[in-house]
Amino acid sequence: MPPTPAAPPAWLSTWMSASAALFFLLMLSMPSGYSVGGGVLLLGGLAVWWTGRRAGHAHWADTPGGQAPAPWTTEDRTLCALLLAVFAINALAVLWHGDSGKYLDQGVRYLLAMPILAGLRRVRLRLDWLAAGLTLGLFATAGVAAWQTRWLGYGRAEGFVTSAIPFGDMALMMGFWCLMGAALAAIQRRRAWTALLLAGALAGIYAMIASASRGSLVALPILAVLAAVALLRRAHLRPLLAGTAILAAATAILLATLPAGRIAENRYAAALDEWHAYSQQGVVTDNNVGSRLEAWKAALISIPERPLLGWGHEQYDAHLQELIGAGRIAPFVGTLANTHNQFIEIWLHQGSLGLIAFLALLIASFWYFCRRLRSPSPTVRVLACCGAALPSAFAAYGLTQVILGRNNGVMFFLVSLAVLWAAMRQAERDAAVED
């Protein structure tokens, strides 16, 4: 859906900026909050496209204060083509296997992300609004986490998403974006925004700790490397070191004094015990690590038998019982909802075609953002870092869960990808104009 040269009305820029801010504000702090923000973004994207068709004579130069967006390029077309490919292969696999229509639920969201991406690329996004929505959303998220663990007696904070794992993973992602925003504000000497965004980052870290999501730890080294590449400059060293010291001290206090820290410590220690129990004794029942590894084993046995479009869900359930009956895998695997690995899950049910399309989307989006990590503009670098963090972190999360098999996970990934891509391209164009 490439945009026409026409400019949308100024109110649509306000609508899209407010909708993106609302998405992050409600994402983890309200039941189905992602649907509200995503829905209004979709309506806005469709409105941008419709007004562009009807006002083909108008141009960006004619709009009040409107700088032209970055031109629609091969990168934009490639991202849209890959979103369409992921949807199309998912739909083909469901039809081919005769699966229930519910297995189209997540796939169709890749299709709906296209008008959101196209709409965001044609309006002027207000970055301060996005930062405010992100920060306030994390404050609310931390409040939910504290309410659940301290007053409701939950063992782990899970917010209003499907479980504690995606709650913690997405809180970490949002917290990292706040941290990068704080670094940019410090570079720009905007002290109030620096303090606010640092507080938001700390709130995200608290929510992640309260969720005790062990998969989040896998993403941390990736995020650290991306941040270092984007930020480490001699001129910026002093404010960055000061901010890092403040955040590290506050995190240490959280871990040492709050119940969430003890919950997380126990969870991480248990992971090692579970690994030893599975590897040395073959224990699978009541063993999170062992059950995941056994589920991967079952899937990897089955995939070579149907490599192109994989197994239908009902077909695989029957096949799994055959493997259990033959003693090739532990019976406990038959009680699991999925394989607990995003890549294996797609490969199993959509075959090699589905896996290739999904990997292509992750790799292309990661590379397109990484190309801007050394930009002369700090705003472009920070947004590029935030964008590159998204597919890389979700790839890490996907190693131990099917995070994109949930509506909240796939909506967070796709909307965030569209918002960050549009914001970075806008900042890139602004930097070119200033030069």
C-alpha cells in the first residue's frame, strides 16, 4: 500500500501520534489494552490512505508546519511484502491442513499491520507524545505488578496478558526504550525528560523482575551491545555513565529489598536444577526446562516428515500420541499447549515456507534499523537502536516460548515495529533537511 503524494489533514497526525501513545500506555496496564491502541491506529491508517486518494492535488508543502515524510523506498515495500508473505503462508497452511479458523487469528494481524505502517509513514509523529505514553504506561505497569504480587498474593506478576512470561518480556522491552529515550534526552540536555524516562525504565525493570521471566535474561546482552553501538561517543560519555550508575544502583536496591527480587532469584536458581534433573535423570513432569526440551525433540522428529507446509494442529496431536505410544517421547509432552519455541512452532505447523518468511521479516527489519546505528543524528541512532532491539529481543524470547502465538505478543511486535520504523524514517528525513 504505497502512499500517494497527497498529505493527510493535520488532525490525522494528531490522531496517529495520540493512538501510538495510547497503545503503549494501555499495553500492559489494562485488559486487552493493546486492542484499543491497535484498533485506533488501524482506523487512522485507513483514514490516511483514504484522504490521500481523495485529495491527490494536495502536497506536503501546502500543509501547516508539515515537513515531507521520507520517500517511500524499497525498504518500506520489502517490509510490507514480508508482512503479506507471513500472512499468506499462514493462511495457506491453515487451508491446506483444514485447521480451524482460529489459527488465522495471529496471522491476519500481519496483514492489518500494513495500513498502520503506511499511515504512520505519511504523518508527522510527535516523539514527545510517544515518550510520555511509554513512560506513563510503564508506571501503570509497575503499579499492576506491585498490586498483584504484594496485595493479591500472586507468585509472579502477570498483568492482564496471558501469563507472567510475556508480561515481563514486554515490560523489559518498553523499559529499554525508556532508557534509550533518557540517554537521548541527556544528550539533548533535557533534564526533566531525562529524569522522567529514567524513572520509566526503572518501572519497566521492576515489572520484569516481578514477573520472574527467565527468558528476558537471554535478550539482555543483545540490548547492551545495541545500546553501546548507538550511544558510545566521547562527547556523550559523562551523562551516559551517570545515568547508568543511577539505574544500576536503583535496580540493585529493587533486587535486594523488594519481594519481587527474591521471586526472580528463586526462579533463576530453579532453572539450573531443572536442567540437571532432565539431562541427568530424564525428568520431564513438573519440570519447565525438561518439558520444553522434550517438546522440541518431538517436533524435530516430526518436521522432516512434512517439510514444506508442516503438520496441521489436529494431525500433529494424533501423531504425537503415536510417538508417545512408541516410547519415543515422554507422555507429559501430550499435555503441553505448544512447543514453547517460536521458530520450531512455525516450522512445525507452517513448514519451511513459513519459517523462511518469518525469519526474513526478522532479519530484514533488524538489518534496516542497524544500518542507521552509526547515523550522525543521535535521534536517528536512538530510534534505530530501539527498532533493532525489537526483532532481536523477540527472537531471543522466542527461543523458550511462542510469544507471537498470543494476540498480545503479536500486536506488540507489529505495532511497535511500525511506530519505530516510521519515527526513525521521520527523524532521518528531518536530520537531512537540517543539514
